[in-house]
Amino acid sequence: MALLCSLAMPTYGQDETETESEAKAPVPAVQPEIKAETEQPPEIELQKSMNADIRQQIQALRASLNQRLTGVESSIERLDYAESILNRLKDEYESFELRLETAGLNLTGDYAGLLKQRLERLRRQTIASELIKGIEDQLSTAREEQLRLEEYEAIVDPEDDARGQLRSERARLIRELHAAVTQHIDVLNDYYNTVTALQEQVLDYQTLLQQRLFWLPNASPVGPDTLSGLLKSFSWLASEIALDPFSLAIKESFEERTLRLGALFVIFALLLFKRRTIKANLKANGLHVGNVGRDRIAMTLLALFNSVLLTLPGVLALAAGALLLMEGNEFFSALSNGFTAAAFITLLLNFIHKVARKDGLGDRHFHWNKHSLKAIRREIPILLAILIPITILSATTATPSGSEFEESLGRLLFILVSVALAIFAQRIMSAVRADKPDGRFLRVLHFLAVATPPVLAVASVLGYHYTALELERNLFISICWLAFNALLFYLGLRALAVRERRLTLERLREQRAAERKMAEARESAESSGEGMPPALDMPEMDLKDINQQSTSLLKILVAVVAISGLWVLWANVIPALQLFDNITLWTIATDLEGGDPLPITLGDLMLALLVGAGTVLAVKNLPGTLEVMVLSRMHLQPGSGYAITTIATYLIVIVGVIICLGVVGVQWSKLQWLVAALGVGLGFGLQEIVANFVSGIILLFERPIRVGDTVTIGGITGTVSRIRIRATTLVDWDRKEQIIPNKTFVTQDLTNWTLSDPITRVILRVGVAYGSDVDTVQQILMDVADDNERVVDDPAPAVFCVGLGDSSIDFEVRVFVKDLLDIMPLSHEIHASVTKALREAGIEIPFPQRDLHVRTVPDIPGLTRSDQ
């Protein structure tokens, strides 16, 4: 079990003088006074009653009961002590916070120094995480024993004889042991909650000290004492750097971490051996950038990986130095921490240097400014040469013996770093502004980048060393974070550019094929006398819209990630950023019985507004991003892509609305009746619209009709020109647009002439005079069908004699055509060819024949024959 480092704060007086004098007392702010239980009560062993010796089992149960009761008493004592520490810490925190608010910024530098010492102790001595884990393990074991005792107690059957009395005694002990275990569980639960609250209180105390120290001078202004302290610090450094402790530190560290050091050495040697190959690969990764046929985002990712490999040797060397000094004395252990910080700085800056190398990631793949890349390649090695030794030495002032030189040596090192950063910023920003010297934004950014480090150095000289140090550290981390987000943005932009260029090429090819097909269709339509829609409304996005939407969405995502990271980084430094969480707008009741109302703060409202704005922007820019990153890779038909985009948009809207309502405290349990009522109202009032909406989604996914298909429904035949979420547009042969609700296509019989096979059969009827040779006529008609180019070979044409009519012998010519628009031209061509062929063969196509029977009219009196 681990130690609980509890807090034992000194008692403060009523005025500032008493506070300072008592704060100087040697009593530490955190003391390891409470220890976790080193031994758990032994596990209870229960045997089956029919096989066990009852007396031995009773004896074992009594021993377990006594040990459990002892454990309960020990846990109660620890709980009482932890609660007392927590209460003292809460009282101390509230009193300290009140006195700080009363004093405001009217505090001395010595007082700020004491606050800093207290903060350092709080950081070093906090609640051990192993303690909470140990309490959780005890709770888990106790719960298992509680369940096991309940099951065992249920199978025990006491009897009336002497053995039954022993069993009754055993049952009584089991019940008492069960009660003890249950009590222990309750105590451990309270103990766990108390320790967790104590840990949270320590963190709150640290936050309070950080916020207050940020605005207070914690050091004396630079003066003659600073110079003497600087000379003493040099003497101290010379005395601490001794050969024997250094050799001992390396020896002990090497023995302790042989494997890790060996692995670092192997990786370091391998990277140096392959360095020339890595550089060649990095150059080769950019050869095909911009070539639409061969360009891939994988080339950029490989270039990024090779840049990281080129960065690692220096980082590994510093990491090895940190490992070799880790087991040394206090001074060399601090140097180990300095080597670790220097390795981190080297990783960041050297990676930027490798990204900016000639023919590297920034040059070939991202097309960054040439002057900026050249300046980065020139200036970063100089900056690293200054920062690495200063970072290593600065860590020594964090030791107890070196803390007295923080105001002298620490401040000198900080000023040197600030000057180096200012010179670096001046040279980099001058190169950045070389192409746009009059840009207002770059001019302001240039001024801020160059002026900030000297301003912080002046603040350190005036005594605000802690404030300047925290600001510069956070600014450096912020710049690194922004650089990382910029790298993510350019990687995303590069991926989008590759996909957009390939999509443009594919669209051009598809457009040419579609234009050829449309020209052929128009030619067929013109020859058949039918109308065709001038263009089909394919639900595809314009390439310019795709580029704009995808880039906008990428900017939004990167901006959200960057701002979130900066907010987390600076929220603990600047209390004003926490103001929004302290303003309560309203409270809502929770579903928990006896639970406190949940406050909704101004920060929650702002978060809901941000989520709402993000949802709107995501919905607005989602189609282009989906098209370029997902749908274009799936080779879907236009209707399917449109359906996927529509459904994704609806899902984003629903999720965004749910999150917004949840953030501001609107609970689903209070809205479900309203939603149900609205659903019923929509069901009755907008029934047809909803039916058409759902039918449109079915049409887009199931695709019984597609844009360009020729269909017949309800006696209307035409070409599908567009499919929308409510209705579908058909253009009939008269070029009239028919708007048909989507529900009709789902619920009524539909004929799709071109769904899976556009080939259509045409039957032409021909009659010849009686007396003609049937076989000869059949052969002539078959030759005519075979000679026509519009007739497909598979299925093959066929000619049949189908009947003997009143005036002719009837034949049918059954042929298949490739397109519906070929029916009328084919009918004309077949009839003309048949007429010519039959005439040449001397076969007559008869007129309709009728037999006339003339009946004699009888004589009528009074009429002459001429009148009759």
C-alpha cells in the first residue's frame, strides 16, 4: 500500500505580519502522516458443512472476525484522521482565499516567495495515486467476501443435537462476520470519498496559489545583491560539478537502466548509419508532387516520417544524457531533468528545421515561402545552441540548494533566453514579410513577436520573475501547439488537394463520356421525332464548391482543436478565463432523490452556442468534404452519394440539437411528451409530405429509377431528369416536365425501360398476297432484319407466319434494339426495306379485299326503271 500524504497547514494570524512569520516556520505544507493499511484481513476460507471439522471452522471464523474487527477499527481511525485533515484543509483554504481577496495585490515580494515555496511543496507532496487504488482493491475484496458469506449462510441448516448447537454457533459467527464485513465496506467507502475529496482540495489549493502568484512580484528588483548572488551561483556550480559524484551517477544509472540505454544507443547508431538513405528518401518523396497521375498523400506522410527520423538523433543523445544522470545526487538529478526538457525542446525545434529543409516537406509538399524556409534553416541551429545549455542549467535552480540562486542565476538565464528569442523572432518575421512588407496583420505580428520576450525580461528584472517565467513558458508551448495545428492543417489541405485533382480528372473523363452519350441520344431522338431533355440534373457538386466547403470545414476543425488546447493551457494561468464558469444563469432539478440542483453557467450557454454554430457550419460544409474524401473513393452512382450526404446532414443536425439542449440543461425526459405530440401532429398534418420524403430516400438508396432512365408510370412515359427529396421530374417525348411525387414510384406499378438492360423488343407486322411462297417471304424478311444496323445480334431477330388474314398472309418480324429511341427509326427503315425487297421479288402486298354481293331490286309501281 502507498502512503497518504495529508496536509497539515500552519495556523495563520489575523494580520499580514503574523501570516508571514508563521509561514516561515519549518512545518511543511504537506506531511505523510496517514498510511494506508499495509495488511488486509486474511481471506475467509469456508468449507462445506458436511465435510469440515465444525470446531476448527468455528475457531477460524472467530480469528477472521477478530481480524476483521481490528481492520474496521484501523480503517475508522484512518477515516477520522483523513476527515480531520480534510476539514483543516478546507478551513485553511477558505481562510487563505478570504485573506488573499482582502489583501488584493497589496502583498510584498517576500510573501510571494513564501507562496511559491508552498506551491512547490504542494506539487511535490500530493495524494499518492497508489492509495486510492489500494482502497479500491480492499473494497472489491470485501464485497466478494460479503457475497460469499451470504451464499454460505443460506446453505447452513442447524440441528437440535450437540452438533446442531455447533452449527448454530458457526451460523452466529458467520452473521457477525458478515456484519463486520458490511461495516468495513461502509467505512472504506467513506474513506475513499474522503481521500478523493482531499486530493481535489489539494489541486484547488495549487490552482489558487498559481493564480495569485501570477500577479505578484516574487523576487527583488535587480540590484547589487543580484550581482553578488550571481557570483555565488557560479561558485556553487563549480563546487557541485565534481568528477567523483559525476562518475558515480553515470555508473549507478547505467547499472539501473542498461536495457534502455542499450536500446537508445542501437537506435541512435542505426539512424546515423541510415541518415544518407533517409535524406535520399525524403527527396524522392517530393518528386511526383503535383503529378495528377502519380501524386499520392502517402508521399507526404512518408516525407513527414523521414523528417521525424532526421530529428531523432539529437533528441536521443539528450535523452541518453538524462538517463545517465538520473541516479545521481540532487544536483545531477536536476541536470537529468534539464536534459529531459532540452530533449523536448530539441524535438520541437529540430523537427521544424527538418520540415523546412530544402526539397523537404515544407518546400515540395506544402509550398511554403522560400525566404521563410531559408531563414528557419539558418536560425534554428543557432537558437538551439543557446537554448539547450541554458535549459539544462536552469533545472539546477529547482533544487533545494540551488533555489536561493533563482533570483540571480535563474534570472540571468531567463534574460539570455528572452534576448535569443527576440533576435530569432526578428529574423524569422523579416523573412516572412519579405514578400508582403506592407501587410498590416504581419506588421502587428512582427512587433508582438519581437517585443514580447524583452518585455518579459524587463518584468523579470523588476521582480515579476515567476509571472514572466510562466508567461514565456506558456507562450512557447502555445506557439508549438499552434505550429502543430498548422502542420495538421497543411496535411489536411494537401490530402484534399490530391483528392480534388484526381476527382477533377475523373470528372472530366466522365463528363466527356456523358457528352458523347448525350450527343448520341439527341441524334437518336431527332431521327425518331421524340423530345429529349436538354440536360440531366445529376445530383453532383461543382468542383469549386467542393474545394471551398472542404477547405472551410478543415479550417473550422483545426481552429476548434487549436482554441480548445489554448483554453486548457491558459485557463489556470488567467483567472478571467474562468469567469464564465462562475456566473450561474439558472438551475435545473436532477432526477436523483435529494440531489442538488444542477447549475447552468454562462460558460455552458456559450458552449451551447458554439456547438450550435459548429453544427450549422458542419452542415453547410459537409457535402464537399464527404464528396472529396469518401464518396469519390466509393464509385457510387450520383443518387447514392446524394442520399448519403443527405442522411449524414440530418444526423449531424440531430446530434447537434441534442448536445445543445443537453448542455443548457434541457432533459429528454421532459421533452419526450412534447416530441410525441409533435410527431402525432406531423403525422396527420404533413402525412403526404413525410411519405414523399421517406419515399425519396428509398428511391435514392434502392434506386429503382435513376437519372437518365426511361420509365412509364400512370400512363406517362418519359426520361428521369432529376430526383429530389419530395418529387421526381420526368421529361416526356413532348419535352414537357411532369412533376410526380416520390410516393407514386414506391406504391404504384412502374415500368423502367432501361433499369438493368436498355435492349427492347420491337414487333413489326407485314402481310403478303395469297399465293406467295411463305418460305421465300420469311427469308426476305429475315435478310432485311439482319441487314439493319439498329437490330442487335443477341437476341437474334426472328420472322414468323402468324396467321391467314382476310386479305393477306400475316407475318411478324421480331427484332431487338439497343435504345428505346431507335424504335421509330427502325420501324421506318424496316418497312421501307421490306417494301422494296418484296417488290423486287415480285411479291405483292395486297390491298384490303372485300366481296360485294349485288341484290336485284323488285319493281315499284309508279316508278320508271330509270328512276329506280
